[in-house]
Amino acid sequence: MSGETTDERAAWGVACHAEPRWPASLAALAALLLYLTLPARLTVGPAWLIPAGEGALLLFLTLTSPMRDREERVGRWLSLAVIAVINAANVVSLVRLIDLLVTGTKADGRSLIIFSVQIWLTNVLVFALWYWELDRGGPGDRTHPQHREPDFLFPQMVTPEAAPPRWSPSFVDYAYVAFTNATAFSPTDTMPLTAMAKGLMAVQSLASLLTVAVVAARAVNILGGS
């Protein structure tokens, strides 16, 4: 906009700082550990198979591209593949857990609660990764002055005077969005702006609702009847 300096423009118009990969890598590792502790009847193939492959890929990406600023296209696609595989595995686990309940399979109520919490937490972590990886074209593109429009409207972007100079969202901000969306089943303080962001938040809310309302509620009923 004419007559405005870079710092006076909307927060999303300022290039973001280069972000380290390790917070997202820790989140992905936590999701893989949660998956690894699920019983075999809720996982795809051997329980160790996906965590082992994904863990090796995470280590490779962390060592070869620790900062997400000028990453190669291959690295970005590998990062997206890691998230997609974790997400798909978690969806399968949720479907199988619901199937166990619908078919009337006898199961320990306390175990069902633990499994539902694991799947719910994985849901939060994996969508935090999606939001961080896709907003404005990804953490690498966000460091360029001419990055595309934002997918999320953070409060600091509306009231920049309430944030430090040249503020930009970090992985923690996206994790908070994922957590509040999973608990409220809707946006809270951060609004989705694009169709992609709205679609992702809708899918996350649906998965969270199924986990909490169907699985956890049924597990409580089992406990009450025992």
C-alpha cells in the first residue's frame, strides 16, 4: 500500500523469521510414539513399522534441513508425506476403534478411554503440523517478502500493537489453534481464511467429535455397566 512502510503493513505482509524444524519434529515424534503404544488391532501392520520408517525420515529431514527457510522442493514434499502418513494411520486407528465398539466387541473400558485419548492427542499434533506446514505456502515460503495470502487470521494480525515488532506465528501458535479446534469443535480466537484452512479445521473437528462423543462416551458407559 502506498505511503506505508513494511512494518506498518498488516502482519501477514511482513516476511516471517526462519523457523527451526525441531518443534515440529518433536510433535511428529510424539504422535509416532502415541501410535506405537496402541494395540495391534488398532494399527496398520506391525505397530513398529510406521514409526520406524517415519522416524528415520524425520531424522533425515532434521539433519539435512534444520531451518525451514530455503528448503528444496524434495524436502518439502517429504515433510508433507510424513504428516500425511501419520494422519492416515491415525484415521485408520480411529475407524478400527469405533468398529470394535459398534460390533459389540468386549473390551476393557479403561483401555478404551486410554486409546481414545491417544488418538485424540495424535489428532491435535498432526493438525498442528498441517497448519504450520501449509499456512502461506509453508514455513519456507513464509520467509519470502512476497509470500501468498495467509490461511489463518491470528489476533496479532488484527491488533499488531499488541504483539512484538515484526511478529509472525510459530509452531506453538499453530499447535494452540489445533488444540482449541479439537476441544471446541470450531475456531476460537484464530479464524480460517481460505478454503483449505476451513476444510482442514472441519476434518479435525469431525475426527475430534467422533473420538470424544462416540468412543469416550461409549467407554464411560462400559465402565458404568461393569
